Amino acid sequence: MINGIIFDFDGLIFDTETHQYQLLQEMFAEYNSELPLGMWQNEVGTDGSFSPFHYMEQQIGKPVEHELLNKQYKERFLSVLSKEKPRDGVVEYLETAKEMDLRIGLASSSSYHWVSGHLKRLDLYDYFQCIRTSDHVEKVKPDPALYLQAAEHLDLAPETCLVFEDSAHGATAAKRAGMSCVVVPNKITSTMNFGHVEHRLDSMADMPLKDLLDFVATIKVKQ
């Protein structure tokens, strides 16, 4: 039986990832360069050491002003996100989970400041009984620590948790933690290889949470 659900944040609840990549592509184009999607996908859902503007330098063969580009990037990114809303179906899933008395957690490779700030602006913060971020673990996804900590804080066994993810790194972390996982990719992560997960949705609006829980329970019985 599923007694709790744990959400990723970036790209799943709030599609920062599509805007992030599109903005970087615009900035690369201004320097007659391009950031390959496959290369960027390797960074989605984890905390890698890849620096897009160092990569830009390699592509154009000359140095760029990192401080200026980073400043422009942050300003433009935050401006776009200030107008963004939760992905379709997210609020309905949270409301249904609350009505069903499911424990609700969040596990993100981003910082607590980043996650909590956006959740509060979106008026979603109070839905979560547990929020675990990069500030709480030594290793982020694909390491399972974030999900294991979330389950422990929710006082749930990992096998009773259902994770919602949008990235391959996140799905790997969930499965390593011994949890069921449903992926809901965005435009940037839709071509990723998610390995063995319980289900894939294009949008949470495509399937009511109660129906999804029944479907996942059926799969677990067959296993």
C-alpha cells in the first residue's frame, strides 16, 4: 500500500528546467554557439560541475565575461520564473493526497532557499510535511539519500512511498531507495532513458491520483 508521496521540485512541480535551457540557448545564440540538449540533460536533476559559459568559451574559441553572463542569466531566469505557475495537475494531486491523508514530502537536489522560496510564492509550501534538499545530504541524486531521508522524516518505509520525478537522475535515486516511481517528464527531459519505473505520464492532469495509486498497487501485487 502507498502511504506517502514524495515529489521532486525543479521540472516536476515547477518547470524551471525548460525555461533554463531555452534561456541558455538564447544566450549561446548571441555568441553564435549552441548548447547541445544531450549535454545539458546530463546535469538535470543532480548537482554537477558543468559550467555552460566555460563550455561556450570552448565552442567559440575565445574568453567570455563570466561575471556579466552569470548576472544576465540570473536576472533573465528569475524574471521568467516570476510569471510561471505549477505544472498542470500538480495542485490537484496535492489536494487529493491531503484529502486521502497521505504523507506528502519533497526531495530536491536544489537548495532549500531555492525550493522553499518558490513553493511559498506558488502557495504550495504548506502541503509538504517534509522538504529535503541539497542542504540536508552529502550527495544529491542519483544517490538515494534525499529520498531515504524524506521517507524517514515522514515515518514511512521506503516501499510504501511513491515518488514523482521528471529526470533520469531522480528516477534512479527513487528506485535505489526502494520506492515506486512515476515519471512526468517536461520538454527538456522527455527523451531521457528512465529505466524501470512504474509508470510514465505526460502530465499529472492526464490521470487522477486515486486511479494512479490503484494502478501502481496492481503492479506491486504482480511483482
